[in-house]
Amino acid sequence: MPPDVFWSLAALAYGLVVGSFLNVCVHRLPRGESLVQPGSRCPACGAALRWYDNIPLASYLVLRGRCRSCRGPISLQYPLIELLTAALFLLAYRQGGLSAALLSDLVLLCALVVLAFIDLHHQLLPNVITYPGTALGLIFAGILPGRSLGAALLGAALGFGVLFLFAEIYFRWRGVEGMGLGDAKMMAMLGAFLGWQGAALALLIASLAGTAVGLGLLLARRGSLQSALPFGTFLACGGAAAALWGTQWVEWYWSRF
């Protein structure tokens, strides 16, 4: 088997396994529960899952999306997160190969998957992810070749500052909170990993995506101008795109001038 094919399959397999753990994070972190104890259980009946009912993707397909004990439906989100994580792992490997930066990219992508789904369901971006995430981004920037700790610090500071300033201006103008501090902390994490240019690209993509979704809901009469959207979810999408393709996009942009 060619090495490239082997490592591509390995990336998919590892992504499925890690995605299974990310499901645990998405479910338990907003509830303040331990990620270790108790073991995996059915959300409906509380029955402990056997090891063969906890195999990423395969168990969901074998059980046809239902609990073995109570036959209650298992959310489609579980296999979707596993498949999404596997796809992101494969894309990260295909973009950079077995480089020193691959681990950094995978850590960031995992954090973004968890933040995206938690914010989607709970409008919450837990500090337990954004704070350590920012620290890890700065550590990677300090030790990985081709990265700059100064650029990471600048990216984290600007990322936090821009959204914090926007939130303050909106609050003083409208008298209501338009954006939570969690979004600013998430931008600091993106800046630490991606630098100011990558963070700016992530924010641009998130803003465009959020605007498109908001207009779509407005036109479909399923929302209003005051409807709250999970901006952290859009930031996660923008951050993932910037992590995977941001360097090429930024280089292409500057080459036009």
C-alpha cells in the first residue's frame, strides 16, 4: 500500500475515533459533567453502552440509529460529528502532510468542532476550551518552525479586541447585548493559532456566512432582525477554512497587488 494511501486511511480512522470523544465533549461540557465518568450511556434510558455499541459510525449503522436497550432514537448528530472530524483530519493531512504543524491544525480543528456544536445548541462557548486553546496556540507558535510567537500574540490580542470593541459599541448603541464575550475569547484562540491574517480571514468568512443565513431566515420568515444567531458556529466554520486553506488564499490575495 502506498504510504500516502496508508496515512490518508489512518487520518480517517483516527478522525472517527477522536470524533467519538468530541461527541462526549459536546454533550457533557455544557452540563458541567465529567468527560471520564460515568462511561457512555443512552441519553434516553441511561443504560450503559457496551464496547461493541460504542464503535464510531459502525455501531450507529448496525443499531440503525436506536439504543439496543430501549430502542429510543440516537441523534444523527453523533455519526455526523464523527464523519465531520474524520473529513477534517483527512483534509488537514492532505494539505500539509506529516508536517510538524499537523498536530497544531488537528488540535484547533477539534476545538472548533466542539465549540461549533455547543454554540449551536446552547449559545455558549465554554472557557474550558477557549482558554487552554489560546494557550496551546501560543505554545505551538513558539515551538513550530515557520511560526512566530509575536504574530500569534498580535493575532490573539487583535482577535479579542476587535470583537470586544464591537460588542461594547453595540451595547452602548442599542442597550442590549449583541455579542457575548465568548465570541471574543474564541477569536483570541483563532488569532493565537492562525495569526492576525488567518483570524481576519476567519472573521470575514464567519460574517459573510452569518449574514447569508440571517437573510435567508428573514426571507423565509423564520426570523427577524433581532433573531440571535450562534456566531461561534460561524466562527468555527471560518476558522476551519482559514486553518486548511488560509495560507493559499492570503498568498493569492497579496499576489494580486
